[in-house]
Amino acid sequence: MGEPTRAWDEIFKRQGKVFTEPHADVPGIVQLLKRGGADTVLDLGSGSGRHTVYLARHGFSVYGLDNSAAGIDITRQWLAEEDLAAELQLQNMMEKLPYPDAFFDAVISIQVIHHARLATIRGIVGEIRRVLKRGGFVFVTVPALRNQAGSFEEIEPRTFVPLDGPEKGLPHHIFTLEELRQLFGAFDVTGVHLDATDHHCLSAFKR
């Protein structure tokens, strides 16, 4: 697909943290992980750090990966301000993840993995499965509606690229519920629901 757009890098440079509060489901996920004895958690597409910082506050060994240098810098500063620690990695999520097999107890990826063609997204999900321990937990959110403003080019079925606006050039795959369940067919899916921003929220465990 070529070099990914740096749309969010520019957004973070202009606006800073952008998001500060965790996704509404994350506090409950933290409690679920604590009950299960989880320790290592990957925040895949960590952005400017809202979930990396939140998880670190709750005592997890947190790893954050993002392709925005500005986002990584903001996250690092935010962690330092709160005297917290996390392992941060500047990398495109479309590449092989820089972690061993079966390394994480959990992976969260919120409003991130849909930014690619479907074949690439399948590869990302395969990497999530590879780095999760058996029985490890995954939580992802992806859009159910094409609700960004402006004009789009459809580059494959249900994958759209904005031609203007802050996410110009950044692919958006819009998922059906059936498609999302098929994507995670190698996992035990425990629930899918729509959040307040019309994103499918999927919870699952690695078999």
C-alpha cells in the first residue's frame, strides 16, 4: 500500500493530545484483566497516549506502538509528568510487530486497525494473534458507518480514502458486523456492540 499517510502525526503536532479520556469500555476491561491476573498489555495504535497512560496508572506493564513520532513524544512526556513508565515503539502497525510470539496477556486497539485495505487488516489481526498468549484478551473498535465529512474515493469494497479534511489520504475500511466476526474467526469472540460513536467494539480471547 506504500508509505502510510502521516495525517495523525500532523494532527498531534497541531493539537497535542487530542484525546485525553479512555474509551468508555476501557475501565471495565481493566477490571476484567486484573481479575484474570493479566500483566503485559499492548496498546496498538497508541496515538497520544490516553490508553497507554491509563493502563500504566493501573499497574500494568504497558507497551505502546504508533507510527506518529509526535504521538510517541506526547505519550512519553505525559508518562513522565505522572511518574509512570511504558515501553514505546515508533512503527507502522502494518509491519511485523517487534514482539515475540505469545508475549502479551492483552492487546487493545481502538479506532486504529481499520486504516488499511482489508487484506492488510487481516495481516494485522494475524500479528495480534501471534503476540498474544493463549487465552489472551483482545479488544478492538472499528467504524460501522462512513461518517467522516467531505469527499471520498472507494479503493475497494467498503474501503474509502478521504480526498480532503484532516485524514486526507488515510484509508478507512467500514466494517459490517459479519465481516468483523469473520476477521476474528480464529478467536473466541465474547461480545460485539456499538459504542456512542458508531464503532463496533469487539472483545475476544485467543484460543
